[in-house]
Amino acid sequence: MNDIDRRLMQPTLTGKTVELQPLQREHAQGLLDAAAEGQLWNMKLTVVPGAGTVDGYIATALEGRAAGTVMPFVIVRRDTGALVGSTRFWKIDRVNRKLEIGHTWLGESVQRSAVNTEAKYLLLCHAFETMQCVRVQFTTDELNEKSRAAILRIGAKQEGVVRHERIMPDGRKRNSVRFSIIDEEWSEVKAMLEAKLAR
């Protein structure tokens, strides 16, 4: 296998409730349908694709995959086959064995459900056990209290606030909160997530 083939490899991650499939151009309509629940593209605290932005959203993700720094997924419910959201590994740094899980959003009907917990569990298992990461980080808007609480619930530790970390589509200079899980913490976090999923 040459270096290009290795960089383009991306697995499908399968759990009991959800399957994380590699994002493809043909997922555009499914993403729009999932985002239509609650018109998520109008959210100010995160970026969710709408009709005018979905092609660029996918193109950017696929460019990152081709460069070897991003693994973008769609989240599919196994019982219905419905696409219910998206997530990705990004900022993949293979030399330092670290990455970020982000760009995660879910249709309104599956928010605060086992879908997010299992998706994070599948991603973390792959990051720590297959990719041999020593660090997985998460970054969210300082104003996004729901997201901050959800990240803490999966066992990540808050590290601090990164001021003016990015400029949002509406021009707002966003302060971001950074969280992480490191390799020494993974066995405890994994056991906690498995207990949550078994309920």
C-alpha cells in the first residue's frame, strides 16, 4: 500500500445503535434532511450545513481526508438507516499521535440520546486503540453550555479557554473551551462509557 492509499483509508465504525460511515458527496441530501430537524443551519454556536453551504462543507471535509488530516463521518441509525448527523476526526497529527473530535452535530430527535454517547465511544476506541493516540481533544464555543456539559459527561477534562480562537460565519470572534482525554485516562473513560451504554 502506498502513502496516498494509506492516507485515504477511513474505516466504518459500527456499534449497536449507530454506524459511523465515511462521508461522501452523495450524503448531501441526508445531511440536509437531518439538519432540517430544528433548522440547525441557523444555529449561532456551531456550523451546520444548509442548502447553500452543504457542497462546500463536504468538499472541505474531503480535501482534509485527501490531505490525511481529517476523517469525516456521517452518523447513521442502524435500526432505520437514517442519517442523523455528522462528526469527524480532524487536526490529525500522526507524528505526535493526537487528534481532535469535532464538527459534531445531531438532528433534533436524537439529541441527548444514546446516539451521541455511542458515536463518541466508537471514535475514542478507534483513536486510542487503533490509531494509538496519546491525546484526543475537543473544542467548543464558550457560549455553548450544552456542548460543554456533554463533553464533560463523556469523561473529558477541561483544560482552559482559548481566546478569539476562531471567527464564526456571522463575524463573531469566538472564545473556545478546550477539553482532552489522554491515553492514561482511556481505560477508566472507556469503562464509564460502556456502563452508560449498557443502561
